[in-house]
Amino acid sequence: MTNMTKDYYKILEINENSTEQEIKSAYRKLARKWHPDIAGNTEDAVKKFKEINEAYEVLSDKNKKAEYDTVNRYYNYSSKRTEKQNTENTTRPDFKNTHNEAKNEKERNNHFNFNWEDFLSKYKEYTKKYNDINNKTKSESKSEAKYGNSKKGRDINTDVEITIAESVSGITKVINMISTHECKHCGGRKFINGTTCRHCNGTGEKSEYKRFTVKIPAGIKDKSKIRLSGEGEPGINGGCNGDLYITVHIKSPVEYQTEGNNIIKKVTITPYEAVLGGNIRVKTLDGDINVKLSPKTQNGQKIRLSGCGINVNGKIGDMILFVEIQIPKNLSDEELDLYRKLRDISSHNFR
């Protein structure tokens, strides 16, 4: 007789109508209870633990569960039929059947008796043919699992941060990330044939370090997404891999702000630069440039630098400078004397 004598539902303390979640919950409860580290490393505990894992491995797999239920029904039918016949034989009145009655009874028994070994042999033959066809189909087209339940791998999302200058000119970025996915060897169940999965060490998951080189196009907008096809989690049962989605964040710099395609920047000058005018160096997205200050430049005055803003789809904005006149904190005695002389000779009173 085969392991069909084992009632997997009874081992997990559930019934045939239990849901996937109920099966998983029952397994976790019993696995914790009978784990050799908890129940003791005895022969009975180890045997019980293996039976629990064996039962869960079959009942948690839809295909295996369907096969088990089919064979189990035939096995129970055969057992009940035999038990019924034995009962009838023991309760039958003690009288002698005629030759024809005995012959008819024998024919009925031959018709209804279930030959378990014959059924099991044919069932195994059918299962082998089914698996051969399934394996052949998978090898011909991995993306099409005709007899299995193919499933696309999950998509992965990550972020990358770039500067405004990088968004204008475009840039190539290297992204390092760790991807965690379901262990393909044990299907996330953590056990294989009653023992801990050696591929994931019983975690049910596998983590992989990945390194991607991503080309970010010029003129990309904030929070745009870049898709890398097939770089997500691996597919299941021949399904295609998921995708990697990269969200681009444009970092707002401390030294300036943006207003549409324009860049707003504050530039600090000294009092004598404001009065006398002159040239100052200003940093733009394309590098440093010379900006000419007019004499008598006022505090808060705006200076527009045409074409020094952000390029979006061929439309380039401007850089707008806001002048801030700042007095140095540490002045020499000579500088203070000059300011005193200026005060004494000045005829202006704005109040």
C-alpha cells in the first residue's frame, strides 16, 4: 500500500473544504509546536514534524492537492466497499446458496470490486504522460506555460535624485539596490520534502544585489518614471520577469529656486560695488559668467540673464538675479575712517 493511507487533512487537523489561508495557518501552528528545537529532538517529534511538512507540501500546492483528493476519494471508496461486503458476509443468514445464486454473486463482486493496484498503476502512467507533455511545452516556450500556472514577476520601484543641471543636460546614473523575492526552489514555503530549504535557509526569500546603469535623458521632468523591462522580480512557472520603475527626483538647490523654466538667484554685493558698479562672477547651469553691474545699483534690484534658465523641450528660461547689498562684518580701521569721511561729506538724508 502507498502513502495514501496517510490522511493529510487529519495530520494538519483540517478538512477537505479548508481554504488556502486555513491550510497555511494550521501548518504554521503545528510546525511551531512539533519543531525538534521546541518539541525535543526525539524520534516521535522528528517523525511528526516530517509528516506535517509532507502534508503541507501536498495540500498547499493546487495541482498536488487535486491529485491527492482524486486518488483519496477512490481509496476511500474501495475501503468502504470492502468494509461493507465484510459486514454483509458476517450478518448474512446461514443458508446454502444455489449454484446460480453463487455464480451471480461472484459476477456482481467482480463487477463492483475496486482494484486499487490497477488504478494506481494507470494513474501513475497518466501522471507521467502529463508531466512529459508539460516539460516539453515549457522547454519550447518558457514564456508560455500551457499546462502550468505561469505568473509574471512583481515590479520593483526605486528612486534616483539628480540636480537641475543634470536634468537639463542629461546624465548617466549608477543605481545600486537589493532586491528581495520569493525563493523559487521552495516557493516561499521554507521547506522541501520536510527539511529546511537549503537555498534560502528556511526564510522563504532570496535577496540579490543588483547594479544598474541608467541613462537619464536631457530635459526630464521632476517625478518622471523610467522603465527597465525585465529587471524586476523573476517570473513563476515560466512567466516573464517583472519590470523596474525608477522615479526621478530633481533636487532643489540651496543657492537658487525655480519658477517654471526660470531660475531665481540671490547675488550679494558690497556697498562700493553697488555705488561704483563693476563686474561680478555668477554661477549658471552652463558654468560661471561675468555680469556687469551698473553704477548706483540698488538693493533688491533685478538683473535678468536671458537664456540662462532651464531648457525644457527646447524652450529655455532666464536666470533672474536679485541684488542684496551686504556690509562686511569685519572692517579695518582704515575702512571705518573712510566711512566716517563719507558720512561727514555726504549731503543725502533719506529720512
